[in-house]
Amino acid sequence: MGLLMIFLSGVLFALGLGISGMTQPEKIVSFLNVVGEWDPSLIFVMLGASMTYLTGYGFILKRSKPILAESFSLPTRRDIDPPLVFGSLLFGLGWGLVGFCPGPALVALVTGYDSVLIFVLAMGFGMYFFEGIDSRFQRGVDGGAA
């Protein structure tokens, strides 16, 4: 049942991204271009998503436990550290330059456009290499403390 709900959530998310135009880089770039032909329609997509999240989050946390899990899995860290800031800046820069972020790019793969495939491949390689670098760094930190 849990996997079915995950799948259906993914389908709903993909449909929302497609219907809202979030899979079209031109739409994102037009939204970010406030000095040219600015397209403010993305504000409504973001507001709708934010309001849905805020409403659902408050409603769900009133429960003693999730429906399909034994307990809630919420983040415990609240600090803002340099990796978080750098990662956020890198994400925003990439989104602004190419008009894709990971979710919409994966949904846009069905279009078959070369630019989407190149972005997703580059994103995959970047995640793979980061994982290798991060695990080496963590081993170095952990090994130095022992």
C-alpha cells in the first residue's frame, strides 16, 4: 500500500508540474527576468503549492503518527551552515541559468528534448561525484576523530 501511495503522489506531482508549466524552461526564465518581459504566473503556482503544504503540514502533524509509517521522520537540524548556503546558491544559479530544477526536469524527460536529457545526465553525474567526494570527506573527518 505504501509503494502505491508513493507512486500516486509522484504521478500527482508530475501532473501538477506539467499543467503549471514548470517543465518549460522558458516559463521559469521569463519569471526570473524582472527587467524584460516578466511572466508573473509562476507566483500563483508557488503560492498554491506553499498554501497546500502549510495547510497539510499543520493538519498532518496533529496526528499521533503517519497513516503509512510507524513514526514521523522530521529534520532535527535547524542551523544554517556554509554547505546549506552554498548548495542553495548553486541550486538557484542552475535553476536561473537553465530553467530546470530536478523534479520538473525528470518530468520533462518524456518530451525527448536533447536539452532535458543533457541536464538530467549532468545532474546525475553531479550527484554521483558529489556523493563520492562527500563520503571521502566524511571518512576523513570520522577517521581523524577516532
